[in-house]
Amino acid sequence: MALQSIRLLLWLLALWRNAALEQSYTEYATLLRAHLMNGLDAAVPPKSVRTVDYSQAGTEVRMSIRFFKVQGVSASEGQMRLKVWVRMTWSDLRLAWDPAAFGNVTETTFRAVGSSDLEGTEIWVPDIQLYNSNEGNQATLEGANPIAYNDGTVFWSRPGILDTMCRFTGLVAFPFDRLKCAMEWGGWSLSDGLQGINLTDVGYVFLTNEDTAGASYQEYGIRSVDVSLKQTFYDALPNQPWTIVKYTVELERATFYYGTLILFPTILITYLSFGVFFMSHEVGERLSFGITLLLVVEVMRTSVAAFVPICGELLWIDLFMLVNSFFCCASLLETMTVLFFAFHTDEHLLPDWLAWLAPWLFCGSEAERRALKVVESQAGQVYRRISKGILQPGKSSFRSLEQLQEQEHLSESDTAKLIFFENLFYMLDSDSNGLIAMEDASVMLSFVNLSRSRDDLEKILTAHFSEHHRLNCADFVEICVEIMWNLPFEEIRMGAENYNSSYMRFTKLCASYWLTWSKTVDRWCRFWLPMCFTVALGILFNLELQDEYATNPAAEMFQGFGPSYMTVAGVFRSLIMPFFAVICILAWLYMRKQAQKQKITKEVTPEPDLKPIVPRWSVQQAKVTPAVVEDVED
């Protein structure tokens, strides 16, 4: 208790003495400044006690930076702006004095703007600049008066903004990156011979006392700071060392925004694009649905481009967007393939003049195509076999136009025949060029005139015209008149319908074959494309992209995919989905095998155990017979 009372009395005595000094502080401080400024040259480095071997002139400057807040980072422009307090301490024995001679004044202040502004600066201040600044320190750091103490120590603290041009490292992993920006400080016109540079403690401090310090609702925050010193020599002054203080600021990005509003929606849209595999080919919006989702992914990709610089390095976000665009394009390409197969009716996928390049792209096997392709009428062959002994060699259904001209007039059935013959030509003229091949005409005529085979009809047409002649409408009608005029009109009409049905049968075969392929493509893509996309995502989110800009300052800007690696844990995490896919495939094969086995070994009641089927009237007779017999006996 007595010790506390003594301390209180000493504190009150010191307070009384300071109060006494304050009454005359202005006079003593004015005298002190006049004394110190007498003959002082602010451009000449100070005098101090140095401990280095290479120089005893000048002074040692200790510097430290107190980080207040990250004002802004522009990765696309390569800039970082930090709100800081830059502090420097040095010794200048020219500013030392005896406090007793100046009313116990132990400190005073001087005006200072910068080492290059001698008019606004009263004392010598360090010539230490930020080498990679976007604007000079004198423009971004606010003016502050250095404080000189009676032992010659000078303390200079300036608040302001450090606008730094950064050679960012780590941006390749955007948006899961940790950006690093290096700030290099050193003397501009004074080397270590007159201005040595050291650190105060570790060289940096984080503000914790002020309530406004730190970050909130910001994209970036300072994760760590690393400070290192190195000495270098320049060709202009090879005998003088220059100390460079390198501050490496590591920034941590708030990734929740990018993950929630960019990555997750993009992944969801890509998965939605796989929904076309479950749509029928008859749905008209299937193609437009895939195109719309692909455009949405491209819009997301364009939005991301505003956050990153246009550079040659392939960033993680670029790789992510490329993977999503690729699988959306794959879904769209699959839809186009399915629609092509579903509505394809030709026997070959390629045009006729290219079919020889890929003979394996025909629909079905060659035997199936030969069995169903329209060659000639099968009814005609049966008719000719049955009528082989009935038909006379000299008897023919041919009739020339000269014979028709001998008739006085044509009947209604004759006029209908002529109209129907012209209609047959238009039916055979599938490409509407006004010409048909003799092969197509002979095949159709074999269906109408059952007494003549296709070979016979081709010989007849070749005899009338040249071998490679193509028939026009007039030629075809004339041939029909000569070959089918004596045939009943109903028989001609039914033969034409039969030819059309046979032709459509082969078309249906091709359409059914390609439709089966379209359903097969859909069925396989429903499993493999989503699975491959999920595996790709697993690899992407465990892939560590990096650059060599931090470890190798002389590294040049690379193009495309840079160095990458994957941790052991990342490898195992990325193998989860392939392992799950293998399990699904094995389970599917096992269930398929069990279903086939159950279908084959389905129990069937043996024939001896089958109960005889008794007609209903037999059962009734069996029930009625005993009663009838008794009545008869009675």
C-alpha cells in the first residue's frame, strides 16, 4: 500500500513538471528549432554511428509497414492498392541536443514532403522508393512531419496508398487462388554507402487497435506477408551495394461468390443439357433446348472474362468453362446425331456417290437388304409358274398405237387407263426431274403385268430405246399402252398399289434400322456422358495449377497449360467417381445375367402332370349320368 502511494506521488510530480514545461514550451521549442536548423543542409546525408565495414558515412534507416486495409485489387490490370502506414527510423547526430539547455524539451517536429522536394523539407529524409509503384510515393503517401528526439533519432510515419504494379503469382488457380504480389523498396539515388536499409523487428505490423482496420464485405484480404532483404550491385556503381527490401503480400480471395453464382450454376446447366437424352426424337424442342443451354454457358463464360486478364496462360476457370462447353456441345451433337438417325430412310448414311467409301454404313445386312429390296413382283413369278402350260407362245397382251387408232372411239375404262399410266410416271419420278430409269420402270411393270418377268420387260424396253435411255412421260405412257392395254383396269390399279407397298416396305426397314440406332445412342449417352462429366469435374477440382513466377523471377510468361500436379488425397478423391462407375457397370451386368437366367430357367409344368382338359358338356354329362341311370332302372 505504501509503495502504491509513492508511485502516485511521483506521477503527480512528473505531471506538475510537464505542466510547468508546457507554459514555456513554445519559446524553448522555437529556440531549439533555430539552433538545430542553423547551418543544416537537408540534401546532405546525416552523420551517425554505423557498424558496417564498407562505410562509416551516412546512416542506417530502419523501415516498417503497418497494413491497414486492402483497398482494391485488379487482376485484369495487374494492380494492387493497399492502405498502409509507412514508417522509417534513422539517426541524425546533427539533430541531437541537451534537453536541459532547452527547458527539458525531448522532441520536436520538422516539415518534410519528400527527399526530392528540398523546398518543403527542412531536414534530411530517406530516399527510399517503391520500385514497382504505379504512382510515386510522394503522390500517394500523405505528408507528415518527422519527429526528432534529443538523442538524434528521427521517426517518420506517413499514411497513404501504395499503388503497386504487380507481377501476380497464383492467378492460374482462379477463383481458388491465393494471389501474391511483391513490392520492392530500395534507395533511388543513395546507395548503402550513405543510406543503409534494415527492418524494424520483422518489417511489418497489422493494425488491431483501430476499429476501422481490417476487411469486411471485400473480395480480398491479406493472408500473410513475407519480408526479405538482398543486396545487389549495378553496373553504374559497381563498388557500392544497394539493399532491396522485398515485401511479398499474399492475398486470400473470397471464393464463396464465385462458387455459388458462377461455378454451381454452370455445372447445373451442363447437367441439365443431358436431359435431351431422355427426350423422344419426336419432341421438336429437343434441339432448341440444347442450343439454349449451350448459349447460357457461353454467356457465363463471357461474364467470367471480366474478372481475369486476357493472357496466354490457361487459368483454372478457363479450363472449367472449356469442359462445360465441351460437354454441352457433346449433348447438342448427340441430339443432332439422334435426329439424323431417327428420320433417315435411305439404306446408306452417305450419298450414293460416297457410299463406296464406307460399305459398312448400310442399314442391316446384305442378305436382309436383298430379301426386302424391290426387284420384281413375287406374285408375277408365282403367276408365271402356274400359267406355264396355259400361256401360248404366240399370245401376247401387247397392242400397238396403230391398232388403237383403228378403234372408232375409246371407252371410259380406256381413258382411265391413260390417266392412270401418267399417274404411275409421276409416282416413279421421285426427284421430279421428268425422267425415270428403265430399271425402275421395268420393276414397276413387273408388278402390273404378271405374265412378264423383269428381265423380259428390260429386254423389251432396251429394244425400243437405247440401253442407258431415260424415259420421259410420253415414252412411259406409250410403253404402258403397248404392254398393259388389254389388262383390266382394276388389275392394273392393284398391281400399282402392290408395287407401292413393296417399295414402302424397304423404306420402313431402313427407317426402323436407323431408328434403332438413334435409341441406342440415346441409351448409351444417358450413362456415359454424365459419368464422364462427373469424372472430369472430380479431376478439375483436385487439380493444382501453379506458375513459376514466384520461385523463378526470370521465368517468362508461358502460353497455354502450365505446370500442374495433384496431391495423393486429390488422386483418391478423383478416383471415387470412376470406381462408382465400375461398380454400376458390374451391377448392371450381374442383374442382366440374372434376368436372362431367370427367363431361361422359368419353371414349366411337366406334361405328365398336366390335367386333361375336360369340356364343360362332359363334366355336366358326368354329373347327370348317374341320376339318369337310376331313373331308367326305376
